[in-house]
Amino acid sequence: MANMKLYLLLGLFSFFLPMLVIQGAEGICRLLGKFDLHGYVESENHMMIIGGMFPIHFRTIPEKEPTTSEPVSPKSEGFNFRGFHWARAMIHAIQEVNNRLDFLPNITLGYHIYDTCFTTSKTVEGTLAYLTGQNETMPNFRCSAGAPLVAIIGAGGSTLTIASSRIVGLYYFPELGYASSCSVLSDKYQFSSLLCTILNDNHQSLAMAELVRHFGWVWIGTIAADDDYGKYGIKYFKQHVEKSGICIAFSDTIPKIFSREKILAVVEAIKESTANIIVMYSSDIDLSPLMEEIAPSNITGKTWIASEAWSTSALIAKSEYFSFLGGTIGFGVWRGDMPGLKDFLLDVHPDNDASDDLTIEFWQTAFNCTWSNSRVPYNTDFRINVTGRESGVHPVSDQLCTGKEKLEDIKNTYLDISEFRITHKVYKAVFTVAHALNNLDTCAEGSGPFPKNSCAIIYDFEPWQLMYYLKNVKFTTFDNELVKIDDNGDLNETGEISFVKIGIYNDTKAGHEMKIYNDSIFWNIPTLNPLCSVCTENCQPGTRKGIRHGMPVCCFVCIPCADGEISNETDARECFPCRDDYWSNTLKNECVLKKVEFLAYDEALGTSLVALSLFGACIVLSVTIVYRMHRDTALMKLSLVITLLTSFFFVGQPEEWSCQIRQVTLAMGFSLCLSYILGKTIALLLTYRGSKLKAAEKHDHISMQALHQKLLVLISVIIEVCICMAYLTCIPPYVYTNMEFQNVKIILECNEGSIEFLCTMFGFDVFLAVLCFITAFKARKLPDNFNEAKFITFGMLVFFIVWISFVPAYLSTRGKFKVVVEIFAILASSFGLLGCIFLPKCYIILLKPERNTEEIISGKATTNDKSAPSTSTSCTSEVTNSALSTMVLDE
């Protein structure tokens, strides 16, 4: 059964490193090889060992043809000063614990530190080495004869910790992550024995989302490392921002295994994207190849949001990257102090231990020299064959190291003590283990947490027993920071995530709080103002957002509001209609009162029409004065003042009284005028017919006396008055606010009320005009030197032409121009009657007074005036006398 158990467990780990083979019929197992692990080991004279895994190198050198030769553990290259700094910090923390007298008395701690090379394979190798106690893959046995391993500090990045924690979790072996912030690690079903001294990335993703919302960025690009840290971090960031309507312009990953083709594809995506804000979730090691490709590509004008894994890394903070990374807003874990660490970091030299390959490699890389008689190879980079450049690794140098080089002169992350962030997490991890061991050691028998209130024995305890104390540890650091682990195995502390130099983000159980100090932000653009990162610029008031099919919600079109609708806020979803008496302004962002339109006195058109009306009235009055001065002559007079002055009622703002009086006054004026003309034309017609009668028939001839004409006028006016009274009584005109014709204006006009009454009222005038025209036309051949019937006929023709033209023009116009058309028709018809009927008379009275006698007009006397109208000599004197009598009646 023991052999079967061994076989099954080995089969479980054969996925990682198949290093065993079964030979012979007896099924005997033998090792085919050992791991090539590098690090620091200090276990002699120590009672307990703490393991540590750090990325002291950037990568491993891949095997060119692993299937044609015996597989070996890959070699490492690319010295990482930051990882080396963390490893030295762990050693310093363990030494501090050993020097303490207040806890773990008579117990000293040793350490086994392995280099993960920032790869999963080396991490698994180190994990299996911890479990076996040897440099072999036998995880179910710990064959080391030295001090027992109590916990592991590691393994660096989240992906590496996931790989190691899945293995050690099978044995419930304690592991403390100092830089593993991936949120999936909080799942205690998968990682039962993992505790972290750094907050998980849910807090950082939420803080990034808050930052993006704070600056109003809605069009974001995301780039993540192709590992659990990057993928889960970006996943939770997207979940937070998408709830706020923020869109992702593009989302790319940085390959874990170097591929220049894939990195160039990411660079091209950054170039082509219109997003000016890029959120980067990656470690500094994974990010470095991308930065090297961006540097010569002239990508500027973008602001980068950095996760804590690279925000303060000297590997990225290089002067040659400042043109595009300057102004990066980075998140960093909370800083802490570690007294005495700088002196400890300076106390490293190859002469201290000639067999210390890592120290020699550190010295060679730091000073770009070669240590004499060293077994450590020169700095190499297998990527040079791919990219043609060294990717930030120091070139090979033939200069020998003297040993007198000063560490104080180097400038890299190894001696950077201003940013104790991850370093402080390593320190916390070591002291968490030490305090848990101290609590286990000081347990009082009979009050312990285990069955029957028993306690574990410090010299012989199981891993699960130490896990109990680790989960319940609680202590205060020397800088008064409280450290305890929550139920998810995460560090529970206040203010874990912060903005680098520009603000603070506090995330506690009570909630989260963000403070931004805008004045301290450097924006790496010429204007030095915050960047705007949008797919589409905000829709300004007066427009609304429209959907762009096939695009994210942040990409939209701004559609102007329709006439009569407005939007008074940015990015409005819809436009709102104005009230009936309001209309949208030019910008469509405000409803304004509609302009009221009517034919006003103070506008040019109204003034012109009023002037024409006054001019016509003055002419009529002048004619009247002329007639009064020559009232003893044979010419008649007629007043058109009423019709001309009616135009005044059509000009100006309509009122109830003006609407009711203007059409009535016009109809009354025309009926009075036309009835006078009708009486005259009837008299002329009767005279003309009398001239055709024989002498015996003349005593029966009916003539039109002056009294008859006055009665005709009175009857006509009475009929018109009755129609007008019925019109004003039944359905009178009223002021109407017309909003249908023009949206931007309110047309103030008169609604004529009953169209039937209006047509009846003016129909009577038309009836009079038709009678005038018929009678005047028939009497046009009256044989007088002044044939008035002929001029009345022309006057009535002008009257008909004007009003027949008026109808289509009136019906096809709207607003104040409708009133203008009617006024023009009134003036034109009035001036037509005035010109055709009265101007010939004024011509004779004023310019040809010698012809203004009854003899010449009746044809009894001759004249030499060639301009006088022709006469008919066939008319007798009786006829002339009759004609004269009709004219005299008009005085």
C-alpha cells in the first residue's frame, strides 16, 4: 500500500515535473535528475526554518530541443535587483526576530530562500523541494535531517503563488503571500493554507474604477499580463466600470512567454485606439518588453493607470520612457518603515562568501564588471537573438571587478529604501509567522484550541496546528500598525491602497473613501490639463444621444433636437417639447416665448400702407374741396374717404374692437360708394334710353330724380347695416393666436368668425358693383362732351380686376402679409375709382376751366380743344337737357 500511495502522489505532480521513472518488474522508482535551484540557505543551529521564494531573476532560458536530449532544469538569467532586495529583506526580518527577547525565547529561526525566476516551473521546483526537504520530487516525504520547515513566504506574483499554494495546500502547509493580490486567492476552498499580507485586487480594481469615474473618463483601454494577476484584476475592473456606463475601447494581454509579434500587436492596438486612458494590470517584469517596443513608436498623449506591481518599479521608471509614461497615475501598497534595513543591504560583498553565486552575480550586474575566478556566467539574454537589442540588461563587460566598488554609488531598486511597499509586506509575513509560533509556544495546557483543550508542542507540531494561530494572529508593528488576518486569509488593515503622490484611497469594512489632490498631478501633454478620453465627445445641450449600432454604449451620435424641442443638460437621452406659446431657441437648449407677429404701425410695411391711406384720403378731401369751390358747375363729387381710412383698422396689434369693426367698416364704405355710383349710372342709363325714344313717347319716359338716387343710397346702406348687425351679433370676429402656420412665431390675427356672414356682407357690395358696371356699360355712348358713364365703366373694371386678383393672393398668404394683401386691395380699388371717375373731372375743373360750362358739356357750343372727348351730333337738345339734369342732381 505504501508503494501504491507513493505512485498516486507522484502521478499527481507529474504534470509539473515528470522526473521519475519506474524500472524493472519489481516496480522500483529511481530519480532521473535533480532541480537546479539557487538561493540562500541558513539552517544550521536553528530550530525552525522559514521558506522564502523570490523572483531574483527575470526568466529562465528555454530549452531549444527538449525532446532530443535529456531534460534538465532550466537555467535562469536577467538579474532582478527588486527580487534580490526582497530576499535580503526577509533575511533581515528573520535576524530581527532572532534578536528579539520578548517572544520565541530560546528559539531561533533559519531560512531556505529559492529563486523562482518569475516562472511557474521554478516555483513548482522550489515548492517540491520544500515539501521533500531535498532537491528532489518526493512531495509526500520530508527527508531532511535538519530543522523542520514551518511556513513558506512566497512565491511573489499571483500566478506563482497559485501554483505553489495548490501544492502545499494539499498538506495544509502554511504559505504567506507578500505580493500576491489576485482576488481568486481569497477563495479558501481552493487555497486553504494561503494567507496574504497584501490586500487582494478587488480593492485595487474598485479604486481604479473610482479614479476613472472621478475624472469623467468613459473610453478606456485595458492591458493585462497573461496570468491570473492580470486577468482577474482587469476582470473586476471591468465589472466595476461597466456598472457606471464606462466602455472598454480595447483589451489586450501581454504574453507571459516572450513573443515580439504579440507585443507589437499590442503596440499597434494602442496606436490605433482613440482611448487616451490605458489601465495596465501587470508586473514590472512582464511589462518591460512592451515598454521597450513602445519607446521607439512615438506613442504620446496618453495617461497610464498603473497597478501596484509596476507603479513604483525602477525597471519601468526610466528616463527613456518618460516621454510616454510621464504623468502615469499609479497605485501602490501602503508604505512602511524598516529600521536598520539600509545598513543590512549595504553589508553584502562577494568576499564574505566566495560560494555565494547570487551575491557575485549581483555585484557583477550592479557594477557591470566580472568577478575574477567566478563560476557565475556573464549576464545573458536569450531574447537578443529575437529582438536585436538587450531589453534593458547590462551588456557584457570585460572589466574585472576590484571589490572596492561602493554600493552607495549605484542607482537601482536594491538600495531604494524610500518605497518600502512590497518589502514591508515581506517584513509583515515574517513577523506574522514569528508571532504565530510565539502564540503556539505560549499556549497554556488545558486552555488550548485543540481537542480536549490541548496545545501543540513547539518542537513537534503539525502544519494545520500552526495554521490556526496564523489565522488568529494579531500584533502591532514597531510603527504602531495593527496586523491581523481576516476570514479570507487576507490582511485586514486600513488605508492599504493609495494613489501615488496625488491622493489616498481608503477601503474598510465601513466603506471606501477617495481623496484626489488635483494640483499635484502632472499631465504629460502640452496643455498640462487633464486628458479627455471619450469615444464620442459629450452631447451638448440642444442635442440628444443616439445609438451607433454595433458600437459600445459610450460611442454614440449627437442628434440635434427637432424644432420646438430642447435639451438643457449634457448627454441628454431625449429632447423635451416646449409649451404651446414657447419655441426652442437657435441652440435648442432653452424654450423662449414665441415672437408675436402682426402688421405694426412702426414697421416699414405698416408705415407705408398707412401713408398711402392718408395720401388717398388727402386726395379725396382735395377733390371734395375743389368740388365745393366749384359747386355751381355741372360736375359731381363723391367721397371715398371711408374706404381709404378703413386701412387704419387693419394695421396694428389686433384687438377685439378692431377685429369687429374693420371688415364691417370696409363693407359699409364700399356699399355707400357703390350705391352712389349705381344711382348715377341708372340716371345715365335712363337718359340714354330717353334719347332713343320718339317725340310721342317721351311724355311716358321715367327719369331718375335726385330724391330717387338718395333713396337708393339709403336703402342700400340700410340693407348693408342689417347684414353687418346680424354678423356682429351672431358670430362676431375675434382675436386669434395662430400657432400652426409658423412654429417660431405666434401670428396674432383676426378670425373672421362666420364665413357665411362675411360672404353675404361683401356679396351685397359685389351685387352693387355688378349693377354699376352693367348700367354704366350700357350708357357709355351718351353723346356729351363729358361722357361720365365711360369713366365709371373703366373704374368698375379696375375694381373688379383688383378684387378678383385679391382672392387667390389672399388665400395663399399667411400672417401679416395676409393683412397687407387686403389693405393693398382696398387702396388699389379706392385709387382706381378715384382715378377713373374723379381725375377727369378735376382735369377740366382745374386745367380746362373754360370747358366747365353747360353749353360745352351738352354739346351746344363748339370747342377747339383737341383733347376734348368726341360728341355725337345726332343727339337733340332735349336729350342734352335731360342729361344735364341728371348731373345737377349729384350736387
